[in-house]
Amino acid sequence: MIVGQSGLMTNLTDALVRGPRGRRMCLEYVARTDEAVRTAVFWVGHEQDPNPGVLLRFVGDASDRKQDPTYTDDAVAALIDGADLTEIRVDIVRDSLQRSVDLARYWQEPDGEDVVAALPVVRGALRRVAERLVAAIPELTATRGAVQWAVDWRPLNDAAPLESAPAAVLAEWTRAQREGEARAAREWPADPRANVSGTWWSVPQRLLTTRGSVLDALELVEDFLGWEIATVIPVRGAGETLEIRSPDDWAHLCRAYPMEVTASRRHDWFRVTGRDGRWLIPDWQRVSERWDAVHLTMVGYLSAATQLIDIDAEYGSVIGGWGPDSTIWLTDAAREWDQGREQWTRPKDDWRWTRLVLPGDQ
């Protein structure tokens, strides 16, 4: 079926509003460009957060303290509806995307602002924001490109060779998953509300993983650990790549190559989704018999990550630990390119990275 430009934009808007990471990006953007929205989202988010923490207030004496403002869901939506979206700032879109990725959670409940973005009336208001942001992110639907980039979070003179034994990695991962699932079934409580946490990733973490741009590889990182220096490695790959563009694509992959992970994932993923049931992820060793690589598109991530993906009446799944526009290599089909490695750095209090010019660079 051929989808026209108007239909494509509508589909992408729907995808952003459907996914927690897409909604959070939209909410971040409008909050960063409208002070009234920012204030309302802060207070409602604090109220909705399952772990809100303590607000510190500095006042001269008790008589100076004002009552905290209160906002209804409808009031937040009305403020979003009234925000000026005439001119979209691409740099703020990028800031908002980075923030949404950085705040992805797979081991605990969504934070307050994720909850705000999911409120039905707020979600409806965010559709207008999504419509405007879609045009500012041309890479939303990009498939895996020929040029890719891997990251080693160490200096150039200490960086390691690329992972070159995917078959061995997958064999070890498969063994570990099955042993971990059996151990969790024996030792962990079946009550998903129990205070237990374990493995929450959906993809093998030791496989070669690449991104479509240097800045995406450095800046769009879940659960970022504060690195301030990185080696960026150019990669080229061949073979067949499966594209994950939507929750439905992930569900299809899980149905085609199922691996049950109920015992080992139930507690973390219950906290993320609220679902008490059985869980699947793809059996990546079997997937490698058909595909050389699997690529999660930007829109696939924004529409699917950190939420329940229904597989069928019995099983669900979560895409966890896999960034936007990211490719995992299941076979030995990718090679380091002769373009040369680069060293990048960032200031301690800033997430923006710059290339470090080393002696001998032209």
C-alpha cells in the first residue's frame, strides 16, 4: 500500500503520541519553550511521581510560605493547547529527545512527567506538538545506513578492538538467559510486586551495536553513566537487516522466535507496565540464523520503548536497553572501516560532545 506524504505524517504523529518516549519528547519540548507549561508540568509531575522526593523551600519565616500551586489534568492540556508552536527550534527538539532517552526506565515505575504525558487529556493535547515535531526529525524513519558508528567509552589509546565473535556471544547469552530464567523460577517469588530486581534488557549487551550518526551514538544513551571521553569507531556492514519500525514489528519477531523470560523479568517489567502475566523476548541466537543485523528505527524506539507490547492473549514484551536508530549485529557481517577512529569529549555538566583534535589531525 502506498502512503502519501500527508498519510505518512499522520502515521508518524500517531506513533509519537502512542509511545512513552515519543510523548515525553513532545512534553519536554513544549515545557522548554513555554514557562507556564513548564510550571504546570513540574507540579503535576511531582504529584504523580511514585517516588517524588522532597521539595526544598527557602523562606524567611513561616508566614512567607505560600501554598503549592495546583493544576488539573485539563489545565495542563489547556496550557499545551495554547503554546506557541509557530517556529520549531531544532536545537530544543534535540534537547528534548536526549532528555526522553536519558530518562527511559525498565526497572521501576515511570517518573511523574512520563505519567503526566500519558494522561488521556494531556496525551490528546500533545498530538498537536507531535505534528510539528515530526517535520523537525527527518531521521525518524531512516533505515540502517551503510555508514555506522560504534562507541568505546574509553580514550583512543585505550580503546579495544570491535567485538568479532557474535556466534560465541550469542551462545553464551542464550545459555545465561536459560540458566537465569530457571534460577529465577526456583528462587524468586511469583508475586510481581515483590521487592526483586534482575535482568531487564531485551537484547544481548555484548554484541556489536552501532548507530547511524556519531552524535546519536554519544548523546542518545539510556541510563547514561556520566562518561566524559569516548572513542568513536566507523563501521560498515553487509548482509540482511531486519527493521523494527513499530511495536507490531517487535511483537512479530517475538512470535517468530520466542524465548520465555517470565520469571527473570516479571518484577521489573511489572513495575514498568503494571502488567502481571507471562513475558517473551526474541531468541536472538535463532534470529541470527535468518538475519545478520536488526535495526531499531528512531520512530520504532519512540513509539515502542518503555511500554507493554502485547504479543498475544498470554504473552507480553518490552523493548529494553536498546537505543534509537541502533543496530545490533548478529553475525560477523560488520567491519571497522579505514576512515579512522575519533576521540570525543564533553564537559562535566553538559551532555553535548565535541571531537577532540589530536596532534597529527589535519
